Amino acid sequence: MAEIILGLGTTHGPLLATPPEAWDGRAEVDRKNPALAYRDRTCNFEELYAARKDPYFEAQNRIEARTEYFGRCQAALDQLGDIVEQTKPDVMVIAGDDQHEWFIDEIQPAFAIYHAATVTNYALDEETKDWHRAHGRGHSMMMNHPESDQSYPVADDLARHMIERSIDDDFDTASSGAQPVGDQGVRNLGHAYGFIVRRILRDAPMPIVPVLINTYFPPNQPAAKRCYDYGRSLGRAIKSWDKKARVAVCASGGMSHFVIDEELDRRLLGALENRDVKALTTEPEFSFRSGNSEIKNWIIVAGICAETEMRMELLDYVPCYRSEAGTGSGMAFATWS
């Protein structure tokens, strides 16, 4: 039978590939955002600044602080990549959120698993590159996508087994057997997965299994408890796969963004470290709006690892601020072993 031998959790935000002196480009996007989610309220930038004005945010936006935090993030990413190289898993299951990259308006499953033999990460065309530049992502777009099209192997047997076993456990997992085709052609691999393959697996992936979770878009985002229980189902499925394989699992995304909430991040990271299932599954759903919702990918991986002896160890938590209103990304990096 297969064995779960490693868990990973990592942020995948654009600031990870953006020089600190260029973070203001993303801050300009924040300033134009009329719907910044902060705890139980939604506000524009001016309202957020009025509610959170604090000298702390001013200090965190100095280039010295940004440079330090950027360096810490790169060191943690390098450490995760080294751990994978040393561990040498046969397969990696990646839990990520689809942000209208794979599924758009015609259908948006709460849970889906891709099970074709390969998945292609397409190079970006010039129109798409221009869009990324206009949204402050000019530096980061190549973090997730290669300069030329790349196909990655998929552990399709395991993927199908995970779908079947989750159905047995009363989860209606959508089965995705081909990359969707839209008006622009074949839709690309989402950034939650491209980032892991390019930055953590260093463009040399073992077979992967993309698990797609709708954390972002109403009305069918699964609640935190549902995510944890789904993770437990996937964990049992992996361990019952009748192939001698060493499997790693990875949570891609998080923590709080685009408004950093250090209190929330530290509370949930502590719950993950302490296996505090009640704290994870009773957190108010308003805490999981916008980019914060990607924390549910971590909760799924916690569920996958729940029936193993592995415990989460936090490598680093880095709140990367990019504006005086406290916008930015809470960056976290962890292992389960």
C-alpha cells in the first residue's frame, strides 16, 4: 500500500517573486480595490486605512523591513525544496484553489480532482502578460508559468482512486479528465499548482495529483469542517492505494491576504501545529473570505495527515506588508513529518 511520508504548506503569492522595491505596484492595486475583506467587514482602501491606521504598518513598509522579509521567504522556499529533494517522494498530491483559471462560470465544483495522464502548463501569451503587468504582477507571472509549454506527469491511477474513495465517503468530488477548453483555447494550469512545480519542485516534478477546491467563489465554497473531513477522506484513500509508493501532500496558498490579519494567521497556524481540530473547524466563515480562503487548503492537508503520526512544524511566518493600511500577504511555510 502507499504511504504518506511528507506534508508541506506554502504561500504562493506574487510578492514571493517581486523585488521588495516593486511591492508598491501591488499596493496600487489594493488602493483601487473597492471590496477589501477584513474580518467581518468589506471596505475600500480609505475605509480600511481609517479603521486600521497604525504606526506599525508604516514601519513594516520601509524597504529595510521588506528586504528582510523577502529574504526570509526565499530561505523558507529553498528549505522546502531541499526537503522534497532529500525525501524523494514518488508522488505529490497538491491541494490548491482554482481562481477562475480552470473552472469559470459554467461550472464551479466545490471539490475536483484531475486524473488525466499529464497536465500542461502553458507559456503566457503577450496579452496575458500585459494583464499581469497591469495588475502589479509583472515580476511574478513567470513564477507560475514557464517560458515554453511544459507537460507534467500526473499520477492518474491514484487520482482516480482518490475520486472513487471520496465518493464512497459521501463527497461529491468532480472528475476532471481533461484540461477544459474555453473561448481562448485550452485553459491553463492554475497558479496554485504551477507555483509548486516551478518553485518547490524546481521544474522537475514527480507525478502530481491536482486537487482543486473552490475556496473563493460563492455560493458553494465548502466550510472549514467540510474541508477537514474531505482531507481525512483523501488521506484514507491515499493509504489504501494498492501501489507501493511514497506520497507527499502539499497545501498551496494562504495565509491572510489581501489584508494581513496576523492575529488570525497565528491563531490558525497554532491550531494546525497543535492538531486543534475544534479551533480549525469552528473558525467563523467570514475569516475565510478573499485570499484568506486559501487557508482551507492547509486545513485539507491537516485532514490528510490526521490519521498519520506526522505533526506540523512551522518553518516561518512572515507578514509581508505593502501599504500603510496593512494590505499585503501573510506568508507561511511548514512541513508535516
